[in-house]
Amino acid sequence: MYCRAITFTLLAPSIWPLVEAVAKSHDEGDYSRLLMKSGNNTGVVIETFGASETAAAHLDVLRALQALNEQAMAKIGVSEGDVI
């Protein structure tokens, strides 16, 4: 099993609807995603995959949050690896 955790801090809480639209919780076979709100402008997206190859095919949430980071609308941190 492979996992990716994306932590983020939004510049303003008003950006939450955008994050919710892109990263809403999802469960589909060997891929699942959880969106957790830990504060008014902070949260975590946890994605689990059957294998690292599956992770490479599901980059849409990561790309969307990186775009917010590039536009100075959010700060993000990404960790990923094999679950042991």
C-alpha cells in the first residue's frame, strides 16, 4: 500500500469551497482520499493507493493544490511513501 499526505494552509478561509470541490473524500477500489479540516484555513488530504504506480495516475488533487501554492493562495507540504 502507498500513501500521500498533503498538508495545507490557505491564505483565506474563503478558498475552502475550491479545495472541497477538488479534494472531496472519495473511495474507489485501490484508491481512496480523505479531506480533513483542522482549522479555519488549514487541512490535510490523505490519499491511499494500492501501489505507487496507481499514485502516479492520480495527481489531480496534488496539481490543484500546487497551483494554489504557486499563486500564493496556499502553502502546502507533501509526504508520500509505502505504508509499513
